Amino acid sequence: MTMDNEARNEMLAATATTSRMRRSVLRRAGFAIAVITACALFVQHGEAHKPITSKYTYNDDVFPIFKERCASCHVPGGIAPMSLMTYEEAFPWAESIRAELVAAHMPPATADDGFGEVAHARALTPKEVDVILTWASGGNPRGSLDQKLPTIELKNDWALGKPDVALPLPEEFTLAADKMEDSHEFVVPTGLAEAKWVRAVDLLPGNPAIVRSAVMFAKNAPEEILARWQPGQDPEPTPGAAFHLPAHADLVVRVRYKKTWSYEGKELKDRSTAGLYFAKPADTHELTSLPVASNEVPTTKGQSFAFTSTIDRDVQALALSPDQVPDNLTVQVEAVSPDGTRTPIIRFATRPEWKRRYWFAKPLTIRKGSKIEVKGVVGDPDLVAAAFGGPVSPEKTAAPAKVTLALDVVAAQERPTADRIRN
């Protein structure tokens, strides 16, 4: 469905606002082509001198941000391709850090501020962005040589504490020496004699260096995704809401493995563990997923699209996840009530390998007959290359694709019954 002129202008205006914000960030960082060239030479050869113009230092200003925001991945033994937890580890990557921030690729899978309210969106604050960009573009000063920073180690533990049931994957997986990435689907018997309400599902990687993501759902049940696991994104249990897991259900755990360059040519093994956290039936609404899907959308840079889906009952929406989406889209979702009232839900950018479930800061009441309106613009896949001053790929016309979002909801004024939990 093609977007009308008014909707297109509205979406392009939002995109222009984002572009102006990025240009403002560049101005604050003092970005220039000459600085990029000097950074590249410095990183590659150590021969070029970068004048110190940054008022921020790694020790005093940048390290606290990296420790708080990045240590779940950018730490020795983590899934990221480099650690940022010491000055020696971080400063060679300063230009890459700057480019990723300017392109809004890092931190990944964040939602836009000011359009809907998303819990734990993990976006950097404007002050944090300014500190990192100023440091990355301004000579990367270390700070006092005598200053001792704490050692940051990988934390690989249950974010919610010990689960009610821990389910080790049935066999060890080997990522072969000649492969950089692979996927495998495990079927794990839960051994549950009776049905349960599941408030959260987590994954504890056996080898955090290669477990890139996981999707978990019940086999032979309506395919509602129980959890989307990614490093650095803890499970978000919602009080009073849970998925129904039938008795004797098997849990399907679909894991994606990926090596970083430091493990190229090495054979690595993993045996992760899934964890189930139960809720009390008397206090629980059943959490179900409503698909919001398009027939097809364009995938060529700059093109826009729009589609809607009608809600057939009163619900409270708790979360949204991109089940099937192309990369590099800016997606905006609103609820439009029968009387025309609009409620912003979320605006986010789709990124390769980062499909997360976005939990809302508070439930959204959506009445029967409301429409979920989705608008989008195909973004620029060359943002990182452009931030480095690199070449832009030739324009290509790609085949249309489908977009499917899942809105996780509980039915208004409905609680599960004792009969339902026993079935």
C-alpha cells in the first residue's frame, strides 16, 4: 500500500528531524574530512599526529559510559569484536566508534525518544553522545597516567536470578573452524507435568563469545515467541501478564552463533541453558500476540510505505517486536482510535541481526475498532561508510518485502481461569 502525500510528508519530516540531529552531533564533534584521514593513518600506522582538542578524557569521562552502557558486549570474552574496557583497547577504535554513533548503529536496537515510551530503550543520552564523539574526534586523550581504573570482567549469569526451571540444551553445538557463523534449532523437553504461566524466559550462554541471539517458543502450540534473547538486553517480566505454556510442552530454542575476527579459523563449542520463570495463575493475564502485517513494502532507499491493521477487541498492549522486517527501515507505529485520536506507540530503526522485543514503559489501552498504523521509510545502508567519508554503493532497486510486527497484548478485563491453566 503506497503512502499518501500527507503521510509521506509527515514521515519524511520525522526523518529530516533525525538527519538534523545527526548533523548537529557532527558539528559538536568537530567532524571534518581531514580529521578522518588523520584518524585512519594514526590507527593503521601510528605515524600521524592527532592534536588533542577534546576536553573529555577516557579515564574520567568515556570509561564510565562504556562501563555502564557497553560492558555486556564490549568486554573481554564478550560477543562484540573488541573490548572497550581499557584505554589501550578502546583508542584504536575511536574512529569506528564515532562512525557507528553518527550512523545511529550503536547502541543497537534503540527506540527514538519522544515518540511513545519504551522501557530500557538503552539509548545514549545527548550528553553521553557528546562526550564520546568529542573524545573520539578530538585526539582520544587518556587522562592521568597514574589513574587506576577498575578491571571490568564479563558477567555471564541469570539477570533475574535463579530460574524456576533450568533447561540445558540437549547437546553441545560446535561452530566449525571454517565457519564464521551458523544457526541451530534445539528442541528441549520441559518435563512439566502441568501447564504453567511463564512470566519470563532467559538464556544463559555456555560460550558468550559466540552466542549472538536466540528465539524461544513452545513446540506444537500457537507460535507465540516466548522470548527474543540478545546480549545486553535483559528479560523484561511484566507484572500480571504471562504466556501460557501447555503441560509436557517442548521448548524450541533457535540459536544464532557468530564469531568475531579474533576467533577466525578456530573451532568453538557451546552448550547454553534456557531458564523459565513462572507466574502465579491467580494474578495473571494471558499474554498473546497480534500480528500487524503488510502485503509488501518497497526496499529501495528513500521510498516510503504505510499499512494498517484493525484491532478486533479491547486490549492492553505491553510490547511490540519486529518479527519479519527488512534491514535499514525507519518504522513508526501509532494507534488510531475510532474517533480519530492518535496514540504514539514507537519509532525505531531496523538493523541487521537486532530483532528485539520492545516493552512499553506502561500498558497502552487500545479499543476495539482501533487501527494500528505503520509508516516507514527505507533508510540508507551506507550510513557508516558515509560517516567514514567512504564511497556510496550504486543505487539498486530491490524486490518488495513483507513487514510483520507482533503486538503483545492482554485482553481487557480478562483473567485466566483455573480450567484454562489445567488444559
